[in-house]
Amino acid sequence: MTSAAAEIRYLHESYPKGVETFQIAPGILWARLPLPFRLNHVNVWLLRDADGWTIIDTGCDTADARAIWEALFAGPLGEGRINRLVATHGHVDHVGLSGWLVDKAGGVPFVSTLGEWMAAQIRIWDARSATSKEVEKFLSGHGCDPATVASYDADRKRTQSMLGALPSSITRLRDGDTIRFGERDWKVIVAGGHAVEHASFWCAEDNILIAGDQILSRISPMIGVFPAIPEADPLAEYLGSLPRFKALPADALVLPSHGLPFHGLHARVDQLASHHELRLDDLARLMDKPRVAMELARGLFTRAVEEGQGRAALAETLAHANYLVGRGRAERMIGSDGRVLYGRASNPDRDLMAAD
Ligand SMILES: [Zn+2]
């Protein structure tokens, strides 16, 4: 791990504060918006077009974020018009202000994958109704206590309150497209795992990757299973996407949505892959007998659970558990009380061979 870590070099040791911007490459400005979460910031990128600007991602809809955007509009973005807003993906910290920004810029195109725009629309719609019986069953079936089940609704509504109205139309991005903005051509890399159709942008000519959340510099992107798709295997999608990033040059400049821009793409991809491999092994070890996922989460993410991040820990644990099930290393069973249990496969070697 030490040698891989040594291969990661941050472009700056600090980050833009408040309304500051740092120039990352010719025509690319970096701004950093505050988030009211444990993960306390998101990076946004302002790219200089010949006649204006392209904005990538927005932050959450909060007064702090709006104030920074107002200052950016009065400052660097004041020269020339806004040409488009691009979304890496539809999570609240990336598109929370998308409708507001598109309006503010005079109705410019909103560039997004279809899946991410739709997923964000569904989240807005979903937060308007009470927690369904199915969601309650999902949470209690995986071993959440009644207080955790009860907190779901308020947490979901609080998060979704920072997801403002989305633009009502998109310019659709698809995997493999080439899109031009900021005076550069960018190849679109659509990948799953962290989100359904997350877009990253690769500029071969200048060796720059706008990575979004797919490749982060210090933390590992959240890979979770949520009530809407209980048997999803997002970790397989995520791990399956990593070779596509490793196929890019090792010395690419990587612009992640959280943390610091860096060089060392291959080393970082290797770290992210081995991080999940270790976690999978830890999880398999915890399945010494069939257990509910929340119990496994307490073993795997002890601190996060103690610090009140129980549902996030559950989502991550389920991603790893479903991955083990998909590879024949674990089995998913329904206990006599209706709870979902995960245990080691009775004959993992045979199943593993079958899976290969
Ligand atoms: Zn994010």
C-alpha cells in the first residue's frame, strides 16, 4: 500500500475556500462548495468556452451554496455567458441547484445521462410521500431497530429538501459520446456502482479526467444497496468499471468531485479495488453463521454505526453481501422470523468454480 500511496501526488495541498477559485489547467477553474453532511464539500468545475462558460455540477440547494454561486457569477463567471450545465450524476450534492442555475443562466441546456436525471426526479417525487411498508420491511428485515427505521423518513426528507427542482429537459449523454466544452473534446464514460449512470469526462489531448464520484482521491465512493432495488449488485458494476479507468494513461490529471485533484490514476484505481477486496474478505469472515446485514454492518463499519451512520453502513454492507452472493461465496436466506440472513456458502469452492 505504501508504494501505491507514494504514487499519488496532489496538485495542490490545499483547496479553494469560500468564493475562491483555483486554476487547475488552462481554462479550468476549481471551486469548492460546502455541504451540510459528514462529507462537508463538493468540487465544481468552471470551464472557459470561447464565448463563455460550462459549469460542471452544482452543490446542494442551501443558502451557503447559493451565496457562493452568486459571488462566482459576480466574479469569474461574469465574463461571458453560461453555455451549459453538465451533471456528473443525480445525487443531491451534484444537482441540488441545477434547476436554479439553469434558470439563472437564462435557460441553458442541462447535460446529463437519462438515468441520472430520472433517478433524481424519482428522489424528489419519493420524498413527498410517507415511508412505504416495503421500505420499513426492508430496513427491519435487515435488522434495523425501530428507532433507525423511524429516522428514515426525516433523514430522507432533510436530504431531499436540498434537492431543488431539476431542469425539465436534458441534453442526453451516452457512454462513448464525445462532447465539446471548455475548448476541449471530452469522451463520456458512463459507469454504474456509485450511481446508475454516472458520467466521467476524459480529455485525451490534455490528459485530464473529470472523474465525478467514480474515482475519488482519499475516500472510497459510496457503493450501496437501497430499498428500491434490494437485490442489486452495484459493487460488481463498480469493480467492473475500474479497468476502463485503468486503461487511461497513468499520469492523467484526475479531477474528483470530493477531495483534491491528483496524479496517480492507476495507483488510485488499484487502491480502490483492493479496499473492496479486503472488505469482502472481512465480510465473509463475519459470516461464521447466518446473520442479518445490520449485525454484519456493526462488525464491518463499527465506528460508522456507533456514530449514527447505521443506514449508510447497512447500504454498503449489503452491496458487499450481494456481491458475495453473486459470486457464490455467500447465501441469502429468509429466517423463520422473516428477517434476511447472510451466511457463507455451504460449498463456496464448487460455487466459485461454477461462477467462473
Ligand atoms: Zn458526491
